[in-house]
Amino acid sequence: MRLPERQHAAGFTLVELLVVVLLLGLVTSTGFIQVRRDLARERVESASRRLALGLEVGRVAASRQGRPCGLKLSDSGWQTPTASSLPACQDERLDLGEGIADTAVRIEHNLPEPVRFSSNGLVLDGGTVRIAAAGTELVRCLVMSLPLGVVRVGRWQDSNCRPDSAL
């Protein structure tokens, strides 16, 4: 007597399905890591642009008002100086991130409080600001040099602010 042949159902084996699921998970996790790295990099870039913008706002305000004024740099951005006889260059804060959490970007600087602007818009104080964020190796720096208050944005490498060809 002959046994009937078993017919195989069309489909995948358990091992094949597990391999496909593993590969999809690997591709997805790699994509998430890259997205997080790109987001952290954008936070640093955005904060450095907002820092430079704050300096320009101070320059323009001092020029328009025709009198010296000052700004204070805090962890979250430019704001009204607290312990100064100089009037503020602007009445409102200029945050470093647009919708970014306060702890997302770290700032270290040696700027005085306040950063002073002359009545014709020159920056009277010099210093260096470092901007970093967790999740990226990029560290931006902003240097204000005297006597004219020239501002330069670069990349922090080897304990120095170096020009960045990407800018």
C-alpha cells in the first residue's frame, strides 16, 4: 500500500522569517542611530547660528538706539543682563533652539556679563563660545576678536577654534 504524498504549503519556514525580521530590525536601528546623530548635529548648527544672530541683533540695536547696550549669554541663549548698568540691547530673549529642549545643547564660554556693544554697533568684549550636543562629535565655536568685534564661527578641534571649510 502506498502512502499519499504530503503536499507542502507555499510559504516560508520559521528560520527564514526570523532571518528577515532580524535583518529588518538591523536596518531600522541603523536608520534611527543616523537620524539621532543628524538631529544632534542640527542642534549644534542651529545654536551656533542663533548665537551669531544674537550678536548681530545687539549690534543693530546699539546702532539704532545710538547708545551702548549689553546682552548676557546664558545656557539657553541671549537675554537681558542682570547685573549691569548698561541697558539691554533687546527686551526679549533670543533662545538658542527653536523648540529644542534646554539640555540638548551645551555651551561653554569665557564672555563677560554683559557682552557690551558701543553706540556704533561694535562688540567691545572678546571671547570664545563652544557649542556641543550629545550624540554628535561636532563641536562648533564662535570667536569674537577685538578690537573690532569680528565674529568667526568654526570647528573646535585640538583645544582651538579652527576654520571649517564646510561653512
